[in-house]
Amino acid sequence: MSDQTTPESKEPKKDKTFSEKIEVAGNQLVEHVKELIKEGNVRRLILRDHEGKVLMEIPLTTGVVVGGVITWAVPL
């Protein structure tokens, strides 16, 4: 047995993630999502209304499949 103590926790690792808030009109939403997909560095898409209420939160791979539904669901 040893009398040495070890620290219980190390420095927490800092995530290399960030979020960006982008405001677009409903008719521009699909085009902007397509641009984000082309960039390839987006993992999750959160759609909010003008009051900040979450309308939809999906992983972007699912978002590609559901892209047509978003177009249909967002009023012009």
C-alpha cells in the first residue's frame, strides 16, 4: 500500500464545438441548409421560431432525408 494520494479529477477537456445562430426567412431556409450540408462540418440542426421556441432538432444526416418535409412544413 502506498500513502500517496492521486487527484480525483483532472482538468476537464474543452470541447472543440461551437454554435452559430443564423436567421433566415422560410423561403431561404432550404438553400441555407443545403449550403451547410456542402460545408460538411455541421452535425446538428435546430430550427426555432421568432420567439426562440424549438420547432425541430435533428442530426444533420437525418435532416438531409427530411429536407423535403421542412420545405413543406415552413409556411412561405
